[in-house]
Amino acid sequence: MPPESVLHINTNRDSVYFRDGVRRIDFVLSYVDDKDGDKKAERRREFEANLEKAGLELETEDKSESDDRKTYYLKIHAPWEVLATYADVLKIKVPFKASDIPKAREVPLEWLTHPFRLPDNIMRPEPDYFTAPFDKSKVDFFLIDDKDTFFPPSTRNRIVYYILTRCPYYKEDRKEKDKTGINRLLNNGTYTSAYPLHDCKYWKKAQDMQCESERYHLYRYWARFLCFYKEQPLNLIKKYYGEKIGIYFAWLGFYTEMLFFAAVMGVICFVYGVLSYEDNITSKEICDPQIGGGIVMCPLCDKKCSYWKLNSTCLSSWQSHLFDNEGTVFFAIFMGIWVTLFLEFWKRRQARLEYEWDLVDFEEEQQQLQIRPEYELKCTGRRLNRITQEMEPYLPFPSKCARFCLSGATVLFWVMACIMGVIAYRLAVYAAFASVMKDSPTSKIQLVGSLITPQLATSVTASCINFVIILILNFLYEHVAIWITDMEIPKTHLEYENKLTMKMFMFQFVNYYSSCFYVAFFKGKFVGYPGNYTYMFGKWSKLRNEECAPGGCLIELTTQLLIVMAGKQMVGNVQEALLPLLRNWWGSRKGRSHPESAYSRWEQDHDLQNFSQFGLFYEYLEMVIQFGFITLFVASFPLAPLLALFNNILEVRVDAWKFTTQFRRPVAAKARNIGAWEEILNVVAILSVVTNAFIMAFTSDMIPRLVYLYAYHPGSEATMRGYITNSLSFYNISQIPESNLPEAGENPSCYRDYRYPPGHEKQYTHNMQFWHILAAKLAFIIIMEHVVFVVKFFVAWLIPDVPTEVKARIKRERFLVQEYLHNYEVEKLKMQLIRYFNIIKLNNSLKNNEFGVCCG
């Protein structure tokens, strides 16, 4: 307790200080009385007694003063001795000398960026210092002006949380090591919440001049949507929320910046498709009443589907040209290089942040490796730990192996069930739509087809319904992934998080991308031909494999990608912004009726949403799924990066607003990088080169058109005239089986393939042009993949992961730390020697005086 002379009662409850107005609240625990109150009260007494023994100071707010008259609030303060001790234990870096490295020089035309900049005091809330790990025995080595403010609030709450997670709640005479930590007490309901405090209201500065107003500055300069064109105050974000959240927003901002270049190239590619609209001879032939109107096509499903005229796909063929043109090839190659540049430049930005945020020598905190309580409860076996020489719980190998196999089988089952379900659904819906829209033989099909066709109806409705199913399955997959991970019983929190990350990403990958993969790589590829069609589960299922329209499957892939990607972004932003707002409005309804001074800071924060340990996990997952959309299938929709850019500009501000106004302040945590997500991004980047090469070769009609243009066009002049007729094969309708025959009508008809005509000695087998096109497709895939991969690896080799300037600064700082520590130790030794010799001199002088007195 502080001396009586400085004690005064703090009447303003909207404060981050104890009632004395001096000691800062570093953490708050809340609890309520319930029917199992005796056991919980005993645990609380022991826990709080042990906290006081650890040096923390506590103050309780009675439930009579809370807005609901049920909740108690325990306020925790860490005095200097505790902060210094644990800063030494955690090796927290603190300043010891002002940096003498000159700032970067201003570049020419820098004034152009002024509209996008924030004030210097917001961008650089702290001076630049050289730092070293704190050492309690060398306090005078560091730049300590005021012990109360030397450690910022984010560091203080991190230290207090470290103590809370290790403080036991058993009596001294009963050493039960499993009864340790605030997380266990939260799980068993002893406490209802544990959180550090925001420093002030976000809409106005703190009235107390001693208190920071960092939350207010974050809201004013960062969280408002009107700041969407401004840079992010990353240093202030790091200072307030910690490095782990800071690195997320740094990555999100950098990703959004890089999307600008991809979006510009995508727009150029799309504009090229628009400008070359009139030169599209293929679509003109399809729409021509004499050409496309005179070609009758085979039914697209059994019995219910009728014959149809080729010109019924006129609109879709024009639409397909916008995305399926020569410019798309160059854009796909550009995106393969862009994704490499993005990942390599991010490594450099990340290395710079590691240096600026003192994370160069950072290692995973020990608390992340702490054994999970669930592991201790479920693992009854014990064995000696060779390192600690203590008995600890363990999971026998046979049990671990069985759980792993069951987990893998469950994941595989869900993945395969999802894929097969999507395909079966599309086949069934296609047949149903074709049945509803069937018409008399060719009499009105052109009119109906010009407005809507079974292909278009199936594509749009299947995409919309598939998106709704995706949203529903998200909740299901989340619970399945958690259940499977719990079944494996991971030992540590870090292991649990990594396993859950992989399972959730696999489920989301299949959930969001399976329909796109089906349309891109399976639809129209294994259909057979009239009289010998291929069925998904055999002929008994009557689910005939879907065919691509003459316009190709690329436009359907574009539709699928557009609906799922845009729908996910809109629903995600509404959900992220609206749900926390409504929950907080309902939770704080009682507190709003109190006077402003009576609605305490701890109650205001208690009424906000809790930021769970997987909060950032879902933010990363959302962005990585989006990254997959704009890389894996970008060859089918060059405008995807533009949609992602618009979404991310909004996403940065929505996340900032959410963190600043709707969530409790998270416990500050350190992180050097984005973790396992970086490896996932690398895998997606490599896979995207393969998928885009296959889309251009097998989903797009570009290769068949080029083969026709240079090898099969009639006459001496290279032209696309006659391509449509050349790409179709004829079938003798009299040979069609009864099961495939439509209910009405009988006309000579065609189908999309390269096969010999009826009457040929090799009728209905693939002709030579088919094999030439297949060879050209395979050659294109090999050439494109090798070109992109060579450029990718060359760029990755050319760009160093750590900038030369950062390497030099790291070396200089290490040199200065050693030099200053050496000088400090030398000076300290000199002072000790001087004091020692002064003492000896004084003793000798005293002895001489005594000798003189005796002689006298």
C-alpha cells in the first residue's frame, strides 16, 4: 500500500486506477455467487492469497456497486518489484540508449504521399532506442525516468497474465500441481472473465492526464472508415495490442497494397476482352441464324431434355469471351509471378518489423508450451520427464496411434462426402431444371434459350445454393474440427492450435473450393458420347455426367467464383460488424442507464465481447481463403483481385473498428511472424501455378482455337471461320438407345467432341485432331509451369529475405549492447575498487590515529 500521505479516494469510476488514484489496474477478474459457491469461494481465497504472496496487490469491487448487482470485480496491480522481477525472467527488451542511426532520407516526390500519411506522433508514438533484455541487477544501466510508466500497459498486462497462468490455487500442505492457473479457474466457472483494461473511451480522450489516450487515437486515425486511404499506425497498434496483433494488421495491410497491382492488371485484361469483343468470330458464328441456328445439338440429359439449337448459347459465348481470350494467358503468368513477389517482399517487410519491434532474438514463450489441463485430466498414465526429472502425464503410443488414425479417417470421410455431395447435387439439379424448362423440339427453344438455359440456370442457382450450404457447413466443420482435435488430445496449447489450424483449413479448403474444382477440372471431361454416356454412380443412378456448353465451362467457373467469393465477403463483413455490435448493445443495456461517472471502466470493458485465443485464427483463415480464390482460379476471372482489393480496404477498417470499440483489450502477446499461415500461403502459391495452367489448357477453349487457327483452318489465310463446325461431331440419332432418347422430337444432331462421324470405319472414336489438341494442352501445361516456376525461383533467389540495411542495424545494435554492457561493468568495477580502497584508506587512517593516541 502507498503511504497515507498520498492516499486519496478516486470518485471517478471511469478510471484505470485503484480507489487511491495512484496504483494502476493491470488486470481484472470477475465472478458471481452461484449454487456451487463454497467450492469456488475456497478456490478464489487460495488463488488470491497466492497472488498476494507473488507480490501482486488486489482490490475488490462489491457486487452491490455493479450494474447487474451480481458481479464482483477483482482489480490487480503489479508494483515495480514484481514488474522488474518478471521482466528479468521473460527477458523483456527495454531501452538503454537513444538510437544514433540516421533516419531514412526523404525520397523525391515524397509530397505526393502526404495525403495518405498520419501525424508523426501517431506513426511513431515512442522514440527510437537501442534495447537490451532487462536485468534487475543493472537497473541503472537502462533509461528509467519514471518507474510507474517505464513498462507500458501492454507489457504490464502481459507480465500479470504470465503470473496468473502459473499461480496455484491449492493449499500449501496439498501440492496438487494440476490445480494451477487462471485458465483452469475460468473453465470450471470459479471466475467468469479475466481481461486487461482499455485506457479510455474510444470517442474521447481520458480526463485523467496520467492516463494514456491511445485507444482514442487508434479510433480517430485508424478505426474509422473515412481513414480508408490512410496508412496504418502499426507502431501504435503494436504498443497497444502487442506484437501478435500488430503483425496481423501489418500483413493484412501489405497484402492489400500488393492487391492493387494485381487488380490493375486484371482490369487491363478485362478491358482487352471488351475491346476485342467485335473480333470474336466464334461467337458471331454461334449467334448467326444460318450457322448456329441451323445446328441442332444432342440432349444434355436423358429423357427430360430436348434437342436444342446451338445459337441458344449466344449470350454465354459472348460473356465467355470477356474472360477467355489471349490476354488471360498473360494474366495467369503474371499472377504466378505476382504471388512470388508478394511472399518475398512480405518476408522483407516482416524482417524489418522484427528488428523495429525487438523480435529478432525472440523465442516462443514458455506458456505456449505449457501442458493443457485437458491433457492432464484425460491422460492417467505417468512417466518421468528426463528434463525436469518430474512425473508427468503421457498418452501411451497405441492410444495415440489409434486416435490419430481415427482422426485421419474422419477427416477423409468428411472431405470425400462433401466432394461427392456437391457433384451429385449439381447433376440432380441440372436434370430437374432441364425437365422444367423442356420445350417442343426446337420450335421455341431459341427464344427461351436466349433468356435462360438449363446450363445458366444450373450454374447460377447451384452457385447460390452452394454458397448457402457453405455457410451452414462452416459451423458444422468448425465443431467437427474441434471434436477431432480434442479426440487426439494434443499435449500443449501450441500443438493444439497447429492441429486445429490444419484441420480447419482443410475443411474450409474443400468447403469453398470443391465446386470450383469440379467445374474447372471434371465437368464436361468424362461425359462419353451419345449412345455411350458416362454416369456418376452407374446407369442405375440416372445421374449423367454434365457437359460443358459450346461456350465452354470457363464462364460457369467464373459465375461460381463470383457468387461464392463476393457472397462470402459481403456476409463476412456484415457478420463481423453487426453481431458484436448487437451483442454489446444488449449486454450493456443496464450500464447505459447509469450516470457516466458511475459506469466504471471495468464494467464497460466487461460488457464488451471477449477476444478468444482463436480470434486471430479466424481473421487469418478468412484472408487465406480469399487468397486462394484470387490465385487458384484467377485465370477464369481476372477481376477477382479487384473484388478482393475493395473487400480488404473495408476489412482493415472493420477489423480495426471491432478491436477498438467492440472487443475487450486482448492480452499482449509476442509473435515474430504470421506462423503456420506462411507455409499455407506458400503451398497455395505453388498449387495456383498448376491449377491456372490446367484451367487455361482444359477448361478454356484457347488451345483448341489455336490448334484450329494454325493447323486446321481451311484455305491459306489463318482465320477462325469454321471453328464451330470443326469443333462438333455428328451422331446418327437412329442409333441412340431408348434410355437416352428425349420424350419428343427427333432431329439430326451434334455433340461437342472430336470423333469420327457415323459410317466411318472408326466411327465415334477420337480422331487425330483430338490427339493433336491433347498434345498441345499437355505441352502448354509443361511450358507454362516451367516458365512460371523458373521465374518464381529466380525472383525468390534474387530478393534476399532480410534487407541489407536491417542486417547492418542488427549487427550494430548487438555490438553496441556488448560495448555498453562492457563499459558499464568496467565502470561498476572501478567504483567498487574505489570504494574498497577508500575503505582501506579510512581504516588505515583510523588505525594511525589510534596508534598516535596510544603513544601520546
